[in-house]
Amino acid sequence: MQPLFDAISADGPRADQEVVELPLLLPRWQAMELEAAASRRGMTTGQMLRRVIGELLAARPAPARS
């Protein structure tokens, strides 16, 4: 499978503010639960997904240097 985007250096700053749309297919029950969980936190589904993705990427270990 071809990557959707060019590789991003792990060392570089993340100042790119370009926005892309990513289609997401979920079973209906997951979409409904996700919307309810976001609402309980006073967020939209999109806000919650962006936060979760941001936290996941921030928590990833730094690449090993050779």
C-alpha cells in the first residue's frame, strides 16, 4: 500500500498548519459511543479525535539514533 503523504522527519518541527481530511469508517455503534463520549466531555467528535491522535503521537517513543 502506498503512503498517503511524504514521510515527515521525526526531528523536524511540527509547524505545518495544512489540514487534510481523513475518511473514517466505523460501525454505527462505535460512532454513536464516540459521539456520546465526546459530548460528555463537552467536545465534538472531531475535537475528541484530534486530541486522542495528538496525545498518541506525543507519547510515541523517540526514534533510536545511530
